[in-house]
Amino acid sequence: MAEVREFALPDLGEGLTEAEIVRWLVSVGDVVAVDQPVVEVETAKAMVEVPCPYGGVVTARFGEEGAEVPVGAPLVTVAVGASAATAGEPAGDGPGTPAAGSAASASGSATGSGETAGTSEKSGNVLVGYGTGAPAARRRRVRPVNGVHASIPTSAPVSAPAAPTVPVAPVPAAPAAEPSAPEGIRPAGGPVPVISPLVRRLAREHGIDLRRVAGSGPRGLILRADVERAVAATRAAPVSAAAPAPAPVPAGAAHGERIPLRGLRGTVADKLSTSRREIPDATCWVDADATELLAARRAMNAAGPKISLLALLARICTAALARFPELNATVDTAAREIVRLPGVHLGFAAQTDRGLVVPVVRDAHTRNAAELTEEIARLTESAREGRLKPAELTGGTFTLNNYGVFGVDGSTPIINHPEAAMLGVGRITPKPWVHEGELAVRQVVQLSLTFDHRVCDGGAAGGFLRYVADCVEQPAVLLRSL
């Protein structure tokens, strides 16, 4: 007999707590193999295809495309050991359908015993929280709330305790003489149809009574958007309790368009705010004659594979960081220590349709210009397609920002926290320049260095920037460090 197992959204790494369903790759009734991707999700960092660690027949899917799903929420249920012919016709899709409900119940009976899936039925290496040898998470099923099945872990991490749950008990029918509660308001002793602990936490932080929130999800399930609307309505309500609250004004009707700071945009906002709040930064800049650098690049490209200008600037950065290692560092504020890092993991800013991302070239100090060109091209292509892995977007020690591609000359870059410095490069444009004692038209670029004043003083920062400018003006200077 087939055993139905539930596959929940796994920990995708780097502290991500939720993801948005972009596209389902399977349908109810499809046969899936172990490690076959079943859904494509978008996190705050990248697009990820999530593989299922079980092989069998998909009996239910949870969540529609475009919905946000917290880590730990069910994605699909799979009848392990069943074939398409023996799985039976599903009744529907999603958590509110009979098929999903029965599958979820079967999943609870299958996983509640705490047995570990055999290696023949489960992946040996998928994502965090899944793999051969790892005990299956023990879960108990809770009676349906308005037709919605909620699963509650029997144990929770110490660092993130689960929100207290209200035991669900049968509610006796109210006498005919008693008036019913207003629509959207639940009785004090009744259950609240909320599955996501993130929704409960959001409601607690803003003092929202979930019993007074009307859910827009399947069968009245309260979603994050419902709580956010309740928060907005509370802020817009008058201070005086005596006056009746006005009807909520549609967002954007009176105060302009409102765009939620979530996903990639929210992550960028949080990181930039942290940088400005924690890092005492300073910026210095210099104009440099890049004519000889461009001539050197043309000579390289004529003699072999193409070398990108960004790769040459990256190679100059790694040489400069070898001379001024204090800028390849981070600050441990808790220990009040400066941590100088042994290797250079060079990030570079890349603009994509999803927004600004910073892919990281690992061990950039060990790569030559040709290798840097190849790796930067690979990461840029993955960034534009939204296929960067979380590990390729984190762990940088220094960032190179070429904002000259936007046609601007200069800027004051914001440090990519928790790094200690960022080099900004403006556009290279013809300008009048004194060259060898005579006025000439040269290709001039402005270089800007923003640095954490805690890790070094202006002397080291100025020395770093001057060395970079010297290499731009006279590429032969690099030969000393090769």
C-alpha cells in the first residue's frame, strides 16, 4: 500500500524565512522521481527550483502561483510507492480541497511515527533539512479549522519558539435566540484559521486581534496580506474611540502608489539601512587617465581571448588589497575586533530585471584577468536569468561597483555590509588632460573609494586608491605584483 508523505518548503539557507511560488513544475497525479524539481520559487536572493526528496505520485499541491510560502509550510504530498494507475483520481488542488485534506491526513499518519524514510525512497542530498540519515520531522495533525488542515511541529528550535497554539475543540451550536457574531469576527473561544507562524508574529507585533480579521485564503484562511491590510486600517483609524472609524481608503487612492518592500527590494533596503546605521563611512575619489589601460586591453584582445574591462579592474583591486589588507576586512562589533580576511572574495554590482544584485567571485586573488573575465561573465548571465544560488550572492569581502555603465561620472557608494570598503568606477569619457606637459584629449575616469573608518584611516584608504589609479594610468605597474 502506498505511503503518503508531505514535503514542506525546506530551509533555502542564508536566513531566508519565506519564498514566493513562481511556477509549479508538476500537477496533481504526476509521477515524480527522487530529487525531481516540483516547484520554482523566488526568494529574496534568487530563483530556485526546489527538488522533492520523495519519489511517487503527487497527491496534492499547496499554494497558488504568486503566493508567499513560509519555510516549513507544506508544498506537496507524494504517495510513495504508488503508480499513476493506483494513485486514484485526485479531487482537486490546494489545501482547501478534499484531495489535499485527505493527503495531508495520510501524511500526518505516515510521518507522525517518527520513522526515517529509506534510502531507496528519499534523496541522499537535497536541501537543508532533508537527506538520507536525517530523521523525519515528527508532526501531529490538528483538527481542520474551517476545512483547512494545519500541521504543528511537536518540537521547535530554541532560537525560534513556535507561537502558542489554541487547542481546537468542537464549538457547541449557539442557541437560536442568541444573535450570531458579526461577519469577520470570531467567538472568543473559537479557533483562528492561521497556519503560518509569520502571520501570527506579524499580528502580535502590531497588536492585531486575529479573531477580528477576515481571511481571504481558502475557506477563510488568514494570510499575511490580510494582517497587513488590518495594520494599515489600524494606522489610518482616528485616535478618538468615540468617533466611528471611517471606511478604509484603498492604498494609493489618496497618498500615492504603495510598493511593498519585500523580496529582493526588501533585502536590498535592509542591507543598505544596516550599512548606513552601523558603518561610519568616508569617501575619497580621484580622476585617472585610463587611456593606457584601454590600449593595453586592445593589445590583450588582439593576442588572445577577450578580456573585459571589469576583469582588469578586478585584477587591479586584488593587487591593491594585497598591498593594503586592512580594507579586506570586517568589524566584529560584539567582540570589538577588526577581522582581516585571508582571501579576496570579490563582489561586483550587477543590474538585472529583478533589481541590483552583487554576485561574488570566490578567491579572486588567485585568478588572472582571463579567469576573472570568464567567471564574471558566468555570474552575470546567471544573475540576469535569476539562477544565482544563495552561496553565489553572499560571503564577499570587497565590492567593485561599475556605475559608469549608467552614464554617470561619479558617486558615493554605500558599503555592502558587513564589508569594509567599495570601489566605484564612473564612465570613461574623453576630457582635456595634461599629458607629458601638454594639453591633450585623454580617456578619463573617476574612481571613488568608500571605506569603513573603523578599519583604517585616510592614509591607508588614500594609498589604496592612489595605487588603483596608478595601475589604471600605467598598467605596467601591475607587473610588480604578478
